[in-house]
Amino acid sequence: MSALPGTTGRRRIYLMRHGFVDYTSEEVRRTRDPSIVSLTPAGEDEARAAGAALSEVHFDLAICSGLKRTRQTAELVLAEHPDAPDLEVEQRFEELRSGQYINFESAEHLAATMTFMFEQAGEPDAEFLPGGEKFSDAMVRIMDGLSDLLMRPDWATALVVAHEVVNRMVLASVIGAPLGASAGFEQDTGCINIIDFDLVPDESGDRTKIERGMIKAVNLTPANYLKNGMNLRSVEAIFTRADADS
């Protein structure tokens, strides 16, 4: 089994959130479909900064959720890697499917709604907006995707570009925290998380199992490492900037 140099069964995932987007764009409002959103110029800059920061990392695998904003981010990161692997799609890493479309009137309205929703994630039957995917169901698909990725042969380092809530849930699971604790992991746009996983033979000796996960870094933002001036949560920043530009 491939592993990080100097280890016998350790693999590393660079887990990113896509770059900045505008969920208040004319296209999103017209279609009432946030899933089609694209990176803004600021989001492209964040992705390029992440690519530069990761330029000396060799990736054996590169994966995105398939939604446009993660594909764009991954492609900009991989542009800094002349020997980059082909970009793959893993739909189990897609953002949670939202329910009722809400035409948020302000950053405060959006932030309050999202904060409440994240904090209720661990409650039975909690949904991603009314009528949306249940957090518990999403957790199953995300963990299935992560497990299948870790069981794949012949890789030691992978880039995975996913989404805010997906990343929050993965980070909470690594430390064994309940689903509701995912609200405590902020994920700024264009951020990088670094997670190592130790794999060992199972009891039969014929298969591999995940022994432990270890978070090496959380919410690194190469475009602004010290987060100077980044005083808003990501949901606040997205809508506040959009309001300011209008």
C-alpha cells in the first residue's frame, strides 16, 4: 500500500473549500438554483493562491464534487502542478442538497438562518433548509465516499475540493465529535485543511481498516494566512460583499 514517506500506512488529504462565489447573482436568483453558481474573480484569486501554496505538494489523486465551483477551484489549483493527475469527480462530496429556495434579503438574515441550521445539524431529521437533505443522510454518503477513497490502492496524497458543510462534517467526524459539533469548524472560501489517516490491516489480515484520523491544519487561507480583516464568517462575507457591490 502506498503511504507518506517515512510511514507504513499513512495517507494525507488536502481538503479544500471552493473559492468565493456570489449566491445573489442574477443567474442564481433567476433560476432559484444556488448549485449553478460560479467563482467570482475574488474566488479565482483565492484558488490561485491555494495553488501557489500547494505547488510543491505532489498529488497522486485530485478529486472535486463535480459542482462547477469545485471544478473551477480544483483546475486553478492543479494549474500550478505540471505533473497533476487527471481531475476526478466524486458526487458523494457534493454540498448538501438544499430544500426551499429563500431569497435572503440581507447578510444578517442569511447568517442567522445558516447559523441556526448548522447548530441544529445533530437533531433528529434536521434538514439543510426546509425540505432539503437531512444532515444525517448526508453524513452517511460523505463518510461512504471518504471511506472508499481511503481504501483505494496506490496513492499517498490527495487533493479533495468540496464544500463548507461537507468539510465541517468531515472535520467533526475525524475527532469523533457529534454531528452538531460541525458548526464549530469555520470554512472560509478557498481554505485548505490537512488531514492524515493511518491505515492498518484488519483482524483478518486480508483487508485494510482506518485506525485513526489526525487533523494537521484547519481553515488555512493562503490568500490571507493571518486572516487580517477577515472578521466575518464566510456566509456573512459572501452576502455582505454581494450587497456592497450592488
